[in-house]
Amino acid sequence: MTANSLIDLALEEITRDYHPGALVWMKMNRSEEWGKVLAIEGKVNKLALGSNLKGLREALSEYQGLILAMVKEFKALKEKKARKFLILWSSQVPLGRVRGG
């Protein structure tokens, strides 16, 4: 495998589970983790220019794991917020008064 193919594989894994808005949320709400992401990106960039594929693979794994953990947390928070909204909405609507379009 080449450095480029390792990077492509890691990015494919991330994009498969990515949820729009997750990186912005991470940057705003998880600044410590965001700093780690940026530091690992710098490490990945340096390793990609060299021949240490094992080190690159490890850095990409750490990068991918950190981002996907934050994406998972972001999705869970959005789903929880949506459930709360539906529960609140359903408690405010009298039964029999909702008409379909």
C-alpha cells in the first residue's frame, strides 16, 4: 500500500459514517479533541511525505477513531434532541385534532 491509498481508505471510512455538521460541532464544543485532530493531521501530513507506512497507518487510525467518536456523539445528541422535540410536540397536540394534508 502507498501513503495515498492509506489516506484514501481512512477518509472513505470517515465519510461513510460522517454526519453533516459534525466537524463544526466538534470545533465549537470539543475544542480539546479538535486540537488533537489538528495535531494528528499535521503528523499524518509529515508521515505521508516519508516512507514510514506503519507510523502513517497508526496516525490515520488515531485520526479516524477520534473523528468517528465525535461523529457518533454528535449523532446521538441530535437524535436525543429530535426525540425530545417529538415528545414535547406530541404532548401539545390534542388527539383527534391533527388532520392529514
